[in-house]
Amino acid sequence: MKILFFGSGPLASLLASRLMDGGQDVTLLARGQRLADLKANGLVLCSLITGGCTYQEVKLVESLGSEDAYDLIIAVMGAHHLPEVLPILAANPVCQNILIMGNNAAGPDALAASVGRERLLMGFFGAAGTITDGVAYYADRIGRSDARLVLGDPYQGVTPRVEVVAAVLESSGFSVDLQPNIDAYLKSHAAAILPLSCAYYLAGRDFDRLAATPDAQLVMLRGMKEALAVLRALRIPIVPPVMERTMRLPEPLMVSIMRRRLTAPGVRVGAVHIDKIGPELTYLAGQYRDLMRLSGQSTPNLDRLLAALSPSVPPIPLGSAGLKVDWRGIYTILAALSALVALLFGMTRRRRTADHRRTTADG
């Protein structure tokens, strides 16, 4: 398949490289210094996990003309770049498959208004990366999770067209999840990634500080719960459902789980990515604030987290522990376990009494 990557950031570069390895006809659209680096040195990628690097020659263009023919255009970029890119994509009626991959909490309508519902696909690439001195540094695994591609038609779900594109993307070697409700998936992802990223900023852009500051962890977890409550109030499904089930765990258990994850070595590579996407996070926060207003939900913790994106907001003091953990969920579990033990003890006692009476009667 003839594929154009509109943009050549770290994730676009990684996916383009893997698709070329899989035999696809790939072209990168690049400009400015990135174009100069690619012309001079080729496509250079280095793993943040293994340290290994690769080099590839790649076809390059500086623009997309109205008559340029591609089977698939993939735009892997920050949401804040899309307003300037969409008119260029709209001016090319030739390509019938335009895949927008990235964070999005605003929904598909503005995208579809530009490029057309019949052409639009949406997705997400769960990798991380940054570009330094012309080299694309990437992490195709965050913590224990390998990077995955998520794909869907925002209006029709999983269609034959989606399946064809998914088969092409699978030639990259990355797993592809076909998502019947890609809009709900992206909004749910925003409900998780915004509180986490903002908590990182609240802790002074330091995961070690975040892991050592109980108040920051509680604000983050409660902010996530409030973000999900916004979606529920708007009747937007939480996708995947396991996210909602996990967030309903008792707060002490969630704090313990989150603290272990924050101190895991693989999480550190995510900091490289979060450090570079401040403008995108601010743009995404604006989209989510629109959902918050529509929902009418009270979101004090989420408000505090989103405010931390401003450079004028000082970081929370290291080790701050003034907030109280909500133990009610644990008490409920203990009460349920006590009731279960009492029930089992009562059943055992009644059975022993009945056995004793039968033995006595037989004697």
C-alpha cells in the first residue's frame, strides 16, 4: 500500500520505519530542520529501552498537493497541530483513507467536517518518544505493556475498510486493536492520561517526587475518578471497561498499586515523552474542560491537576501528606468478609449439630 505520513515526529518515524520493514511503500512529509536532518542522515531511530539504533533511507516530500495520490494518509501528531493540517488534507480529494492518530477529547465532528466522514479514520499509537539532534528516540514498551495500535471508524465502527487498513498496519509488527467505539476510547484515554501527566507536572516533572508525595498521588487518583465521572454523566462508555472497574477499587489499594507503578523502571521512559508534549496537554485539557462544563460534575481535584500545566503554578511540596486516604472501601470489603465468615461458620455449626443429632438418634 502507498502510504504518506503527514508529519515525521518520533511516533510517525517509528511506525513508518516498521511499515517499511513490513514491505509497505512509505513516504514521510517533513519540513524545516527535520527535513534537512532526514535528507542528510536518513531515518535514524534509537530505542530508549535497549539503546540500539537503526538507519534507513526513506522517501521524502515537503508538501501534499491536491492531486497527490496515496492509498492511506496517516497523521500521527499532537492534537494542537491538527487545526493547521486539516485544511491541507481537505484540499486533497484523491486519498480515500485519512487516519488521524493521537489524543482527542473533542470527538470526530470537526475532523469529519474537514476531510469528510467517508474518509476519516481515527486511532492511537501507544508508544512514546522524542527527537533530539535529528535522531528519533522511542519506547515501544511502557512499563510491562508493549505498544499497540488502536483503530476504528468513528461513525461506523469496525468496517471492511477498517479491517483492510488494520491488516496493513499489522505488517509493522505492532498489534492492532479494532475498536467499535474509537471516540469513547480516545475520551477514556484522555481521562487517564491527563491526570497522570498533570500529576507529573504538579510534582515538579519528576516521577520520583510524585512517588514520594502522597498528596500528589491522591489528587491524581481522585482526578482520574472525576474525569471518568464526567464521561459517565455524558453517557460516554468507559473503554476499555476494565479501566472503570480498576478505578472502583478502594483508595488505599489504588494508592499502593499506583506507587509501585510509579517506581517501576519502565515508567521513566514515559517522562521523556511527557516532558515534550506540554502544548499538546494544554490543548487536550481545553477539550476536556468542554466536557467537564457539559457534564455539570464537580471536579476539584481534576481542576487542580489541569491548573498544574501552567508554568506559574508551583509544584506541590515534596513528601506532602496532608490529605486523608478514604478507607471506606476497605471497611466495606472487611464487613463483607466478616459476614461471609459468619455465614460459613454458622453453616458449619448447623451441619455439625445435625450430624451430632443423627449420631445420637442412631445410638
